[in-house]
Amino acid sequence: MLETRTLLAAHLILSDAPALTVSPGESVNVPIVYQTLNDSGVPEALKSDQFNFNLHFDADVLTWVSTTNVFTEGIQDTPDQTLAETDQLVVGDDQDPDTDTVLLANYASASGWPANPNVNGQLLYVARFTAKSGFTGSTIKFSANQTGSVVGQSTDFSFESFPVVLQTPAGLTLSVSDAAAVTEGADSQFMVKLSAAPTSPVTVEYSTLDGNGPTGATSPQDYTAQSSQTLTFAAGETEKFVTIATIDDALVEPTESFRVALSNASGATLGTAQAMGTINDNDNALPTVSVTNASSVTEGNNATFDVTLNSVATTTVTVAYSTADGNGPTGATNGVDLTAQTDQVLTFAAGETTKTITVATIDDEHPEPAEEFEVTLSNAVGATISRGTAVGTINDNDSDLPTFSIADAPAITEGNDAVFTVTLSESSSDAVTVNYSTNDGNGPTGAMAASDFTGLTNQTLTFAAGETEKTITVSTTDDSVEETTETFEVTLSNAVGASITTSVATGTIFDNDSVPTLPGDVDGDDDFDANDSFLIQLVKLSGTNTQIDQSKGPSTLTAAQIRTNINQLSAPGDVDGDNDFDANDSFLIQLVKLSGADAQINSSKGTSALTAAQIRANVNSLAGGGSTNSVTAQSSEVLQFVMAGAPKDDDATDLFTTDEGDAPSGSGSAGEEKDTENRSTAAWKVFREWVDAI
């Protein structure tokens, strides 16, 4: 019973004789045929890339004898030995408990199998079995281990099969035998035989089937086909012959084969229903024709290809030829570099062995590398093609032409025109042209057509005779988006009458929208000053948004915006070079901004390997390279006091207060003590206010 199909196409395995008759002790040939069906269940030549299947039989009643007529195209595993159904190579299951033994066959091809599929089916092999003593009947079934896909598609094949029923004789049996091999032009004769003499007429139809692949005979080229012809056995007759005429052609061919298939028997059952006919060739080997590469030529001259026969022909030989463009940047092109030839015919008279093909090349004004094209032979008559392709090379003669170059456009602010100057190395007596196009820039600083500038594609710049300079103008867009400085390109191409030396130039667009210009300007006042360094210190010491708002001065930014600006400093704020922007960096920035000396920087830089001068330079670079801001004497006193360390009071319970609530006084004489006390008190007051703010 035909299995249910759910996919686009199906592998079908069956025998030409679905019911065969065999007596105990006799042998029977079981032909195994492969066919593909489309979704409508109609035979169609569909190529697959894998087909691995099993023939299941009952070894208790049948003995496998041999496998013959194996179709070998794409074969991976030949069915020339039996396997137990339990063998690990046997994946498919025929769902029949009576079968126990398998013949496995595997075919595969990356380009599709079979290479030349036959809609009438392909004979894969003939399995010969002997019925054991006491044989009363058996069934041969099939299963698939693996089925592939239609080559070039994602569609899978399903698997379908018809069982082969072997039965004991219940009447007359008709079988056909392979024909003896014949030389082309002779008749191929197939014997059709009845198992016993009939008492009344027996009829059977027969048809021919083309062979497959390079050794398959085809009608009408190799034989005269027959379709649904009737063969009649009169009462008492047991043998008839089917005669098929073969064709004597002039082609040198391998030995070829075709088949005769029986069908629609009346008065008898079918035994062996297919047989093979073999046709041997009778033609001597033809001469071979070859084409050789042409010698290189300068553009404007003819390229000449020699075409030769390897031996003298006794009759006229013809071969067609055509030119083909080359590939890539060194490929010559029809109409530009050469005059194409298509399906021209070269004729060798009897006795001739050499001919030439002439291809005209074109002298243009384009400086270009040496270019190649091909001449290809085809459709030889009276000869076979040995070397069918040759190469022609065209050398350039335009190296003395003037040259184009393009220069970068001066940088402009968005909304203005970018102007590129294109220069010709020397004036020409004739007009020369060059094409130009704009290209978007790359990465985060790349300007984009439409949003940042007006793109141009394949525009032509023409230099009249005597002119040596032209300009290309590209409009830029004045938008309201804050952006970095952006760039785009203009590229020259396809020069006529000149070559190109510098083909690419860059245009630079400055933004005119408000953006912070200094990495340290965290409060957005367009300056990096002591207030910025204080805010950095405040954030790094975990100051709250309220404290930032109280300390941000006239800045219009919110505390969150200031915090974001500080957090974005990252690498630019890493003044001590430890690959991290941390509290030590913020303290060093504050120190430099309060006019700290190099010695003070060195004592406060922690594990940094940088010198004080390098750290100071890093801080100054945050301000665009300028010097530090001036500070008040009082601020300097705070700095000196903090760097030196505050004197301790034994009774003090707070680092910043004495018993009286003032900053502790220093040591020394009475005058010095009072002076120090006055200065220290003022310094501590400023520093206390600063710390309290934190």
C-alpha cells in the first residue's frame, strides 16, 4: 500500500514486477526501480542529494544469491552483502515481523542524484533470490534510512514504496530476457518466454525506456522507440521476440543501454518484466579541436587566436566560437575594450588543421591596467573539443594623458558650502571629463547625506580645452542638533581624456550649536575654574544634590546634570594616570586650582607615577591648556594650613573647633602666635565653611 505523503516530493521504490512467481528450489530476479513523484503523485525528474534505503526479506524462506545490474552513479554503499535488521546501519523499519534480513543501498550527490533522472524510473539493481524447500510465498518490503532534499531548495523528500509479492505458480508466467549486445545500426532482440505452453492466446504489451546518464541510450538518436506494442502468443507457443532497431550515427560514443518493459499481460502473470539492451559504437575517434591564448596586443590592434585540429580530418569540420567579457577590474568589456563575436562558425576543409579567430580591440582614452577577455569554442561537428577556452590580453596606451586630482575642502561651519578644487595636471587640447560623487563619513564623526549635507551621485565635471581647474560645491545643512565636528568625502571616477591620481578628498563641517567645549566645565559656564574643581571634589566626596545646588554658583544646570558631567569626565579627569577617575583625582584638581605647589602635589598624589609637573599639565588640559585660576590669599592660607596639618588641642573634641569654638592657634612667640592665630582663625573659618557645605 502506498504510504501517506505530506511533503512536496517523494522517493518511490518498487519493482517492475510487483507480483513474481517462483517455485520451491527455483531462483527469481527482483528488479528494484527508483522513481520520484511530485506533489500530485505524478512521476517527475526531481534531483535529491541523498537516498539511503533497505530491501527487507525473510531469510527463513528466501536465500539471497547475488546482485547484478547495479546503477553506480553516486553510489556510497553497494547492496552486495546482507545485514541483519538489528544491525546499527539499518535505521529504517518495514514494520513487518516476518522479515529479518536487509540489503542496504546508499546513493548521494552534492549536485543532485541521479544527474539525468528518468521520469520512467531508474533501475538501481536486480536482486536474485532462491526459494527454499517448502516455499509457499513471501513479501519483499522497503524502508528508508535517510532521504535528502531537492538540490537548491529546502524541500525534503518523503519515502514511499510498493512491496514485491513472491508467490508459487498458479498459472502461466511471462518473462523477458536481456538482449545480446549489438553494434549500432543492427537490431536488438529480446526474448519473451512463457513458463508453459498456453491452451489459448496470451497477450502482453511492451515499451522501450531510455537509459540514464552518460551511458544511457536515448530515442530517436540511438534507437527507435516502441510504446504499448502488443505481443501475442498463440496456443502452444512459448517464445516470442521483441525487435528494436538501433541507429548507426557518426558520433563517437561509449557503449550505451536502454530497456524493454512488459506490462498489461492477459492470460498469464508477469515474472521478469524488464530487460536490458546494449548498443556498441562503431565510429572511429574524431580529431580534437583546440584554441590557444592570443599574444597580447596594444588597444586598437587585433587579437589573433589559433584554432587547431590534432589530426587531419577527412571531412569538413566546423566549430562555433564566441567572445566573453573578462571579470573584475582587469576584465575587458564588449563595446568598450573589444568588439564582441557571437556564435561565429569556423570551418576546416578536409586536410586543413589550422584556422585563426580575429577579435578587434578598441583604442579608448581611459588609462587602465592590462585587461583580459575570452574566446570560447562550442558545437563542434566532425571533431571533439579538447581545449575550448583561450584568453586575450589588451595593453593600455594612455599613460601620457593629463591627470586629475582633488584637494580637501576648507573646513566650514554647518549651513555653508564646502568647496573642493579639482585640478588637471596640464591643459588638454580637447574637452576632458570626470565623474564625482559624495560619500558619507564613517563612525561617530561621519557626516551623513540628507541630514548633514546634500548628497551628489555620478555628477560630471567638464574641463574645456585649455582649462586646468574646476570646483565642486556641496551644500551643508544648518541643523539644531549638538554634534561633533563631522567629515564626508568626494570621490572622482570614470575620467575620460585623463587619468586620476588623487581620487578622494575630505570635507569638514563644524557645528554651530551650543556644546561644552572643555571636558572639565561641569557647571556649563564655558570655563574651567575653581567652582568646577570644587563641584568635582564635592561629587567625589558623595555630596548630595542639595549640596550641589547650594554650591553650584550661577550655573543653570541641575544638580543631576552637573553630576552627569562629572561622571562623564572618566579618562579626561584621570590626572594622576592610574586609569581611574576617583577622589584622589578630584583632590589633585582642587589642589592645583588652589595654587598648590609641586611639593604639595607630590605629597598628595598617592601611588601615581607621574611627576607633579605632569599632573599639573593634566589638570590644565581640562581647561583647554590655560593656566590655573587665581585664588585669594585667604584660600592660599587655607591650603597651607590644611597641607601642614592643624595644631591639635588636647582638650579639643572636634578637629575644627577649640574649646571656644574657634580654630586652634599655632605655636611660637606671642607676636607670631597672635599673627598665626589670626591667620589660622580666618583660614579655619573658610575651610570650616567649605567642609560644612560638604
